[in-house]
Amino acid sequence: MTALENTSPAARGRRRWRRLNASMLVGGALVALVVLAALVSFVWTPHDAVHVDAAHRLAPALSDGYLLGTDKFGRDVASQLLVGARTTLFVGIVAVGVAALVGTPLGVLAGMAGGWLSEIVMRANDLLFAFPALLLAIMLGAVFGASTLTAMIAIGVATIPAFARVARGQTLGVMHTEYVLAARAAGRSRLAIALRHVLPNIASILIVQASVSFAIAILAEAALSFLGFGTPPPTPSWGRMLQESQELLFSTPRLAFLPGLAIALAVLGFNLFGDGLRDWLDPKLREHR
Amino acid sequence: MTHVPDTAVATGPVLTVDDLGVQVGPVNLVQGVGFTIGSGERLGLIGESGSGKSLTALALMGLLPEGLRASGSIRLRGVPDDLLGTGERRLAKVRGRTVSMVFQEPMTALNPVMRVGDQVAEVMLLHGTRNSRAEAAAAAVDLLDRVRLPDPRAMARAFPHQLSGGQRQRVMLAIALANDPALLICDEPTTALDVTVQAQMLDLIGELAAERNTALLFITHDLAVVATVCQRVLVMYGGRVVETGDVYDVFTTPRHRYTEGLIAASDLSVVDGRGRLRTIPGAVPNGGEFPDGCVFRTRCPAATTRCERTPEWSGPPGHGFACWHPVGEDR
């Protein structure tokens, strides 16, 4: 019974803590930074993020009480970055939520059912996959008007195939395991097998997919805002901050560098966090670290 | 409808299998298999790998892999319909309740992300044999104790990867017996285990089955295991039953040439002139490549042209063989 000696809750807790790996810690810190920025922006920003201070346009950093200076309209960059974090998180959550909630059940269904049903789902998936995400977002933006919500839903819909594919592939693997056969031998229904056996066993892969998709969604929103199809002014968005600084790239590189850095760190953070989370969630890796 | 066999009222065999066949496309993998198992009876099913033992078991459970079809008739006491042709939904109510199964490979037969106790409790909640989660959880710990796992409370909280192969197989047995099934199918339950653990496991299966009066269908290629556990034995080769009878009779006076070969091959005290153990010459053909007539004739030392016709069954259904040139009869 050596394997079971340390199963007291305290021992388990200690082990769990020890296993927290570097990528999860660094990723978690970056993600926490973005979340913190978004939360803080609700109650406090150095200045009003959308207030135009015409007298202090393009103020350099640390001047006139502007920590990171102002942009070409005289808005505070630090405040815009804080409020922009909200948009970023909001976009990521909704887009990944749409993709995961639609894509995962479709993928599990296709993986469990097989046959013509699986074919229909996966071919429809291919069709959507072949359709450029940006074009979809621009089309939706043209029809429903450019807004953060339109952009998020467009990004989410375009990400559905990624989830459906991963979910189907993993489900196929799980359906061929002996424990699913044993579960069927114990009389478990298809739905019970899907919920109790398939989903928990493919969850770790889906979480990684979610973190990667989250990062991609942040980039996509920035790209859409940059193109003018994402978050409309005056709502601050990191993507649009980049766009507005385009013409000043050589004279005031700070304006492009700061939102660019924010985007890069957020994307990096979610990727690292997802990677670490996968290892942490895998019960098979729990004892061997 | 009720699936609970009332042992006080119901009589006759627990399981009646008649002319069971398994086909993939036009190819017969299992053919004409028929047998019965009485209440509390222990039937062994032996044969080499590829003889159709496991397919027979999966067909009984209605769990054949996609693309394989079963034919014939499978009747379970307490279930009004023939299991073949019963829909998945109704079959699911029978599985794990009236008939359950222990698989060969304990390392992969448990869900890796569910705690062991939850997996035992789930099968009881599923069939409504316990009323609440708490009751099922307590029953699960009790069952883990019954299969002689040390510290059952800690075991119930453990994940499968924390258990050894033998411990996992005990958990599988606990799951299989959780709802007191009338029939337990064991598909090589000890093959993947250490020899020292095998004997304990066999004793445990025998003991628990006896005290619940559970009928046992025990699939193995190990003749010694059959001799230990079972009362009757069914010898399969090439997807057909070639001989059946009481374990003692079949093992001491085999009639079919295949049975004779199997027994000779398992006798470790008999060696040939070069000091090598005896074997059955040749190898089991792939499914669908067995010869017409007697399936064993390509490897049989006694085969003649007569064997090109399918041998008739000699003897009553529960005791007999299918061979043109049985052991002890001159050609």
C-alpha cells in the first residue's frame, strides 16, 4: 500500500502545490496581471480613459502626471491599457465560450456516433474551417454593424472547428478504451458515458485548446480592431490603440510598443497557463513529479 | 418490466445460448455455439487465442465491436426477450444488473480520471439498487472490503493509477458484483496478473460467486484455472464448440483431438525426444480462414478425408464432442 500512504488531504494539498510548474506560474502571473488590470479599471484609472486632453497631446511618459504619456488625441495611455484589458478578456471569454460550447458537443457527438452523422458534422466543420475567419468577421460586421460583440461571435464561430476536431479525435481514442467497454458492460447509457467518461478524459486537451484559442481570439480582436471592424471608438482596445499609432510608429514608437507588448504578454500568458494547467490536471502525472 | 430474477420462483438455466454465431460480412467468426449455465453453476470456456472465446462473451453482453453481427438466440433468466435483437437502451438495463463482466486487462478497464469508489458506487446508482449517493458510497467501501482490498476507505478515494494490477482487478470484480448479478462473465481475469496474485483472485471469484449463487462463465486459455474454478467446461476452436462436459471427464478422458492436444500441451512433465514441451502443430488460422468441415483438420494428427465434412455432435448437448475420429476409437 505504499502508493496510498500519502492520501490525507493535507499531503495531497502539499503535493499539488509542489507540482505547480514553471510555465503555469509564469503564465498564471501574466494572466493574473491582465485580469487584475481589467478589474482595477472598473474602480480606478489614473485618468478618464476616454477623456481628450487637447493641451497635452503626445505627452511623453512621466510628464504632467501621465505615467505612460498620452496618445495623439491627448488620452492617457496607461488608463487606456487598463480599460483595454477588459475588452481583451471579454472577447476571449465570449469567443472561446461560443467555440467550446458548440464545438465540443459536436465533436463528442461525431466521435461517439460514427457513421453518416459523424460525416455530416465533420464535413460541415471542414466547410467552416475553410472559410477565412477574418472574412467572416468582416461579413458579420457589415451585416450587424461593427461592434465588440459581433467581432467576438465571429471569432467564436470561426474557432468552432478547432474544438470539434480536437474533441472528435480525443473521443474516438476514449471510445476504444477498455474502460468505456467496461462502462457499457456495467450498463451505462451513451449519455452517461459521454458525460462521465469521455468529457473528463478529454478535458485536459480541451483546456489546452481553450488557452490557445483564447490567445488567438485576443490576436484576432486586435487585428479586427486594427482594421476597423472590431471594437468601435471610443471604447479602448489594444488593437485599436495599435491602429491609431500606426502613422506615429517612427516618431512616437511608445504608442505602438505599449499595446503591442500588452497583447504579446497576454497571448504568451494564456499559452503558458494552458500548458501548465494541462499537466496539473492530469491525474496520471500527479505522483510522478 | 422487471429484470430481477426471482431465484425462489424462477427455475431452469440462468443463461441459454442457442446456435450463436458471429459474422463479419460473409465470414463466420463464431458458429453454432450452444450451451446453458444453471444457477450458481461455473462453466469454463477454453481454447487458444483466436478460437472465438472473447467474441462469444462480447456477443452475450451485446458489446460486439462495430461491423460484427450476432445471430442465434441468447436468453437470460428474468429477461423476457431474447438478448439478440433487444435494443441498446433495454440491454443497458440488463448489463451490470443481471449480467456483468470482468475484463482481461485491469490496467485500462477503469476510468483514469474517476476515483475508484465513485466508479463502484456509480454502477449501483445507475441501476437504482441503492437509493442515495451516500448509501452507494458506503456500499462501495463495503464491496472494496469484500474483495479484500486493504484499507477500503483510502482505496475508495484513490485514482486507478495508484493501484496495482491485482488491486484494480479486485475493483473490477467489486463493480461486477455490485448489483448481485445472476451471471458473471470473466474474460481471462487473471491472465494479466502475477502468478502469485492469480490464485488469490481465483479463490476470491469462486468464493464471492458461491456465496451469492452467481452463475459463472469463465473464459481462459489456462486449463489449470478451469480445473480449479469450474465444474463444466466448453472447448472452443475455430469459432465452434468442439467438446463439452464435466471438467473431470473432459480433462481425464478427452474425446476430441483438439482437447487432447490442449491437455497434452499443458502437461509440463511430458517432453518429446529432444526435451521440448509438447505443442499442437501449426498455428490458429486467422478468422475466416478455417477449413470447411472439421475446423481442426488442418492441424489434427488423425484427420482423414472424412473430416472434410462437418462432424456431427456425439452425445447429449451438455456432454459430448464433434469429431469423426475421437480419441479411443479406431479409424
